[in-house]
Amino acid sequence: MLDCIIIGMGPCGISCATYLKRANKDVLVIGKDLGALSKASEIENYYAVGKISGEKLATKGLKEAISLGINCLHDEVLAIEYLDNGYKVITKKNSYESKTIMLALGKVRNSFNEAKKFEGKGVSYCATCDGFFYRNKKIAIVGYNNYMAIELDYLLNLTKDIIIFTNGNKMEVDNKGLLVVEDKISSFNGENKLESITAASTTYDVDGCFIALGSQNAFTLAKQLGLEIKDNNLIVDNNYMTNVPGIFAGGDVIGGLLQVAKAVSDGAIASINIINFLKGVNNV
């Protein structure tokens, strides 16, 4: 079992990994891409670097991490599960177990704002968390790829009456013989709770809906894990630990100054607290 799995290859994640590696911890970094930094056309306020493109700075950070022997995998995280002594991270290609998790995925965003008013009133972002409440009921799932397939497999253990909405995307995985609606969703409907979903000109009655659109992000992972969110940010304590012991977060995902310098600092400080947590130090 690994000491820490870091999800996110941006400056916060790589900084955290670097300090953990230098402390002789067994660490793995997983990221679908290099994050928002790689999309910045120019960075000119980072100490002693001068003008540099975001992509070049992000790539340089990743190369330095790899040169230290840090295992950095380009993969998509689909889910995180609880274990008795840690966590299991499921990716598109494999699965990994770790004593701690560091979330450095970038800014928390709701993956489907149209459903926001029905969150907790028929709309969920976590099949394993809320699927139980919809046993033998008619539900919808919004998604089209591997992330959706993971959620769908779990829901099929609870009900077979499921409609898949791709929201205009092309279906990329097996639909399990279920009805697939590829029209873009125009509205979620209901009074005090979700009662139906309208796509194009057709309305479908449902008792609940699970959002699994696009790829996993900090928001949906937080929902799955029961992490506290406020004002679109993950909430952490002074040690960068979330409300769930062993799960840490830093960088843009926790808000504050959305700058490279702050992200690097978050990663470094979080790493020290992760080390203390692994040692069982009481102040974490």
C-alpha cells in the first residue's frame, strides 16, 4: 500500500509529491492532464522564473518530479473507495491503494449547474452514497463515458429502470440494454423534488437522477467521499486536511489566491502534515 496518492499534476500536486518523495515516502501522482496552468499563455509573476508559458512551467515541474523517481501516471480517476486502513483509487486503467489521499485537482466546479436546485432533492453525484434510496425506482443517470459506466454498474444492482441521458454527447460505453437519450437536456422539473427531466421536446418522469457527466473532478469526488464544501471550495483545517481523516487538499481546490506561488506553498505544507499523519502525530 502506498503512503500517498496525489490526484492532480499541477503545481500543488507536484510540490506535495516532491516533498513526500524527499521524505522517503512511497507516493504516486495521477492526473488526466497538466491542469489549468498548462492553459495559461504566459506566467510572469513567479519567483526567479521570468516570463514563461504555463505549459512550459507545468511540463518542467512534471519532468523534475519524474527525475526524482516519482511515479507520475497520465490516467483518469473514476472513483475513490474507503478501505479499512486507507483508500482505493480506481482509474480508467487500474486501481491503487493508499494510506492517504491528496486532492490537487484545481478549482471545484459543479459539473452540471442545471441540476443544482434539486441537489439533495432527487439529484445526486454519488451512486454508492445515495443509490440505496432509489431501490426499485425509476431513475436517470447523466453521462456517456467510463466515469458514467462505473456509477451505472453500481445502480444496476438496485434498479433496472434506468434512463441514460448523454446531454448531447455520443455514447462511448455499453448502454447495458437501457434507453439512451442523446438529446441535450433542457430542464429538470419538479416542485419540492425532482419529478422529471426534459430533453429536446420530450419529458421523462423519474424519481431521481445521478450526475456522472464528463470526467471526475474535485466536486464530484468530494460528493462521493462526503467532504465538506462551501462556496465551491473544499474545506480544510490548518493542516490542509478535510473533514475526512487522511484526505488532504490544496491549491485552487480550496480557494484563496489562485496563483502558482500559493499552490506550490499549499503542496509543500500539506506534505509535512501528511507525513505527520502517517507518523500518527496528534496535532494533525
